[in-house]
Amino acid sequence: MKIVVSIEHPAWAHQFHFLIKQLIESGHLVKVFTVNKDHDAELLDTFNINYEIVGKSTGKNIIEKIYLLFIISFRIFIKCIKYKPDIFIGRASPMMAINSFLFGKPHIIFEDTEHSYISLFFCKLFSRKIFTNSSFRKNLGRKQIRCNTYKELFYLHPNWFTPDINVLTSLGLQNQKFTIIRFVAWQADHDYGHKGLTYEMKKQAIKTFEKYGKVFITSELELPEEFQKYKLQIPKEKIHHLLYYATLLYGESSTMATEAAVLGTHSIFCDFIGRGYTDELENKYNLVYNFSLDNKSIIRSIEKAEKLLKNHTLWEEGKQKQLKLLGDKCDGTDFMFQQILNN
């Protein structure tokens, strides 16, 4: 088969890089298109995956997003005329959905973000199958198929990931507790019109967590001078190894909160709306704790984080909860691979 995959966010690169390699090793041709807006190409280079750049951004405002949607769709269309794809796969990408319709070929996706309104609108129109996690809050109609996995289990399932303790040595963290804080840029389509933690709230969180060990910050935006000393200085591909050994994750990223959870690390997730899967990770597995972004909720989130950090067996308890989660969920890459072959 001739397969097309789109990578429009670093999380997509993480999610699909094992699947891409598995398809290639099975004798299929795979063409990867990337929108290199968050160093996606750099990550694909790390994974030794060939790609073609079709854009540098998906836009920062609604007018720019609409304009780039059509520009990037056209670029993909031109490239696919020569390639003659058999199937389009990936996440809920309007550009891929449109091209699957134009070429009369199936578009099979996995999506976990309920409020990706624009992307899901196009995919409900043009995609053949929309796989979602079982806890997805929305009913997307007859094309939706719920499955018992998370996107993070495409690459962090034990079939694909083994933690490397040497990452601790490189940071001088042997036998030390530490907290990772994650800030996002709030520029995704589904974040339009929303903002995250204020500067003062970030400062309060850092000051609180420092009492219980080292603090590292990973951020999509440049950090202010005062926070630079906390900036995490490791290669991007090493972050999951560090996350496995972390005492706690605190931040604004649903993806990273779930990555922590499937690795058995407790996390605090702050967001304006939340996700179905982070609700499940709190209610069923007690690994993620969800909070809104108003001041009272943020204060409560910091208090909850401090309570967790006072628990001297928190790390070990997380790894026990991880065993239950992995017993319930399947390997996302293997699941998607079978679905593509059976299409």
C-alpha cells in the first residue's frame, strides 16, 4: 500500500513514529508530510523518519488558520497527484480529510480531543473511520469507533518503551525527588481564545514545589528570565524517561499528563475544559487530578500537588496503579496497524 501520514504537532510524531516504521518494515510505502511549527521536523529527524515539509504554521488567528488550511491542503494535493496514495492516516487533520475526499481514498484517524471543533467537522464529513478512546465525551456518529487505548500508548506501551535510568545521572538526580512543570503556548486550534496560568500562579507553584526537591520546567514558549534556571536541558527524545522517574508532573498539557499517567507518575492537569480521558485517569486510576484555570482552582491544584509531594511512597504507589491501567488498555500502535491492514 501507498500510505500518507501527516505530522502537525510533536505529539503526533511521538504517536505515530513506531507505526510508520512498522508499516515500512512490512513492505508498505509511507510518505510523511509535516507542518514544522513546533520543531516537528527535528523530532522526526531524531526518529530517523523521512518527511516533506508542507508548511511552517497552521496559523495564530482564525483568518490565518483558514488561509493556511487551504494553502497546505493544496500543497498536499499536488504532492499526492504523483504519489497516488491508497490511504491517508493520522490524527484529525482537515488537510488530510479534504485530500482523502479529493482522491477518493479512505482516511483513518485516531482522535482524543473533543473540542477540536474545526478538525472534527472536516473529519466527520470526509474520514472513513474515526477511532477515539473509550472515554471520549462526544458521539461523532456512525464513523466513530471507540477503542480501549490512549494515544500515549502508541509509544509508551511497554512493547515500545523501556525507561532508561541513565537520564537521571545526566541531571545529577540519583535518589532525588523532583517535579516537572509543563507550560503550553495556547495556540492550538482547540485553545483559541484561552490562556493558561498567570505569571504569579506559575511563580507560586515553583516556590511551593521547590520545598520538596528539584523543579524542572518544559515550556512551548520562551521562559521569563526569572524561570530560566529551571529550564529542562535534555534532548526532547529523553523527556519520557525523565517523566517515568519524576515524583510529580504539574502543568497545562493533557498529553503530558496522560504520558505521566501511563508511565505510573501522578500528575496535576490544569485546563479550561478538560478531556474525557483525563477524567477517566482521575476517576478510574487516580493518576491524574483535573483542575480548572480560575484562581481558586489553581490554588487548590497547588495545594493538591503539595499534598501528593508530602507522600513519601507516591512514586511506588504510581507504579502499582500503572499495572492496573496497562492491564485494561491495549497497545495503540498494534491496534492501529491491524486496522490499516484490515481496511
